[in-house]
Amino acid sequence: MNTEEVRLCEYQCCTVTWGAETRNAVAAAAESWAQAHGLPKPPLQFEGSDGCTLRAQQFVGVVEAGGVRVQIYPKLDAALLADGQLTEDRTRSVMSNLLWLLEQSGYDGLIDAGDASVEECPESMTDLLAWLYARRLQRQLQAGVPQDYIGHRDDLPLVRGSIQFARQATTLFARPDVIACAWDEFSADTPLARLLRCATEVLLSRVRLPGAAADLRDALALLEDAASVHQLEALSGAASIRWSRQNVRWRSCHDIALAVLRGLGRDLHAGGADSFVFLINMNALFECHCARWLEQRFNARVEEQVRLGTLLVSPERKLGQDADFLWHHENAVWVGDAKYKRDSGDWPKIDDVRQLICYGQLAQRRHTGRGSKLMLLYPTTGAESETTGCTFDGQPLKLQAIRVVRED
């Protein structure tokens, strides 16, 4: 069945011709995802007097519901910043830059070093997820399938493992022909393997990238000893996975598989139509990228989301102030703040500078004897640049443009 697809960029809006039922299904899927991730508002919203204007936030990815698919792309292309039109060439450029950004930042461990330079680049957000999962899963399966000892309990005619004396003396008191037994069996049909297989099947039904589809089919063949279960059963079994040094290498595959199935499971709990949601927070991705950039630039350890203090100390301490970045360099304490969305108006924004000044003053009180320096980081698709200035209270301020696209 063909699915209608809409493509737009982050912070962009478009007009759709969907009926009320379809719009409600998309809105419900987005709202459910937002609630599951503790967000104040959903990543997609319908606006306008007729409710047919679809507006995206800072989340990029895919939302499927009500028979339609919404692909949200980041503006990681200079041409997109000008007119926001998604052509095929721009889409390929955006996805290539997104892979590079994920690799440089190490965001959520989604991509390993060197993977961003492959020739076959996903052209849609759905294919990106399948591609990331397929490469991770294939690499781990080459070292062997996930196996573990699975506990079994049954009433058998002969003893196997240990005897469950409590059950034997109560429930089976009048049954001398059977014995209550408990034993462990080394098996490939584990909760982890079922989770991985279920996510593989879900992505294989959606992927359009030939290479990723082939890798998923190969993975499915290697996971044939694991039972094919419903998504809800796979999610339920994931809670019983016991992590140790023997299976910790599967953690990244496990995390992506959970993201895939949770995009389905929330709607399945409600008994609604099939839906799928996978989104990446570009604000968080840019912050992660900035942290890695600062570590390389200053050769220092960068602390992230640091509580510097509170605005109120009486009658109780409240209104905590959390800086995006804090690091030490040349006997000074640096405080950094990342602003992913840079408006076309005046820059920097007065609220952003006020916030940084407050951070700097709190940092000076926290690190007595050290002066504070401030940095406001924002993205650019061009060359990196910096502008220096000074605040009214004498704190040096640097406006730093961080490149978010790979070199040509």
C-alpha cells in the first residue's frame, strides 16, 4: 500500500489536505511521543483556522500515522536556509551532513567513527534509522548471536535440574507420576534476541535503501533461532534483560531497537492504527557537537549541564541556573551556551546575553580567584568565525560560529 509522504524542514510549516481523522492520528502519535519523552509540547502541531497547517519544531525524523508519513529534515544545507525547498540534491546533502554531525558529536552512540563516509547515504529519515541499526547489528552479529541461560520450570516424569520441593509437596502432593523441576538451558531464544529480531522485522517492512534492506535480511537469517514475537511482547521481555560483561556489546543495538519498537508500542497499547515515530532533538545534537568541538579546541575536559547556583537564596534556594558547558583554560573559567536556532533578526539576543552574564557571575562565585569568560555558540553552514566583545561587568564574551556541515 502506497503511503502519502510529506517532507518539510525543522521549524517549517506546510499546508496539508488530510481529513480530520488523519490529522488526529498524526497529532496523537506526536503527542504520545512527546509525553513519553517528557516534553512540554509535541514535535508536530496543526495550526490555522482550519487546522490544516502542519508546523515542525526542532526535532528531525519521521512520524507515520493515519496512512501518511511526515519526514522532517534538518536545515544542514546552505540553500535550505534561503528558501527551505527540499529537492533531491539537497536531501542527499542534508542526510550526508546529518551523518557527519552524528559521527562528530557521538550523539547517543548512534554512529561509529568512519561510518559517515560510506558511499550509500540514506535519503530519508526512515532509511537513516534502518541504516544505523543494520550496520550496528551486522557488526555485532559477526562476533556471534546473543545467547544466554534461560530459566525453565515444568512438571516432568523424570528429574531435570533441581526439584521444586515446595510445589511438589503442595500442588503435586497427589501426583507421584510427575516431578516439579527447574533448570537453565543455554539458548539463542533470549529476550534480547527477540527484541533485536522484532526491531529488524519492523524496519525491514519500512526501509527503501537497498543496502540497509540487504543487511537487515542477513541479520534476520542469523536471528532465526529467536522467536518472532509481537512488539509488545518484545518490549515486555526487554525489561528482564540482565546486563553483564558478556552481553554489554549489544547495548547500542538494544537502545536503537527500543527506540524503534516504542515508536510502535505506544499506539498499539491504545488499540489504534499502526504508527511509527523516531525523532532526533537537534538542540541536543548541536549541544553534544559543541561539547566535542570545545574539547578539541581547548584541549580540556568540558562539563555539560552544570548547576552553577540559584537566582534565589531566600527564603529557599530555587530557580536553578544550569550552564550548557563549563571548562577551565589558562587560569580562567569558561562558561558556554549553545543556541541552535539563530533568528534572522538582531544577534545576539538580549536574553541570551543576560543569561550568560548571570552564568559568568555565578561561576566566579563558585570558583573563587578565577576570572570568568563567556562564549555563545551558534551553528553555521559556512566558515567558522568568532567575534569578541566585553559585557558591562567586564566579562570577555566570544560569539563563536560552529560548522555543522562537513568540508566539501
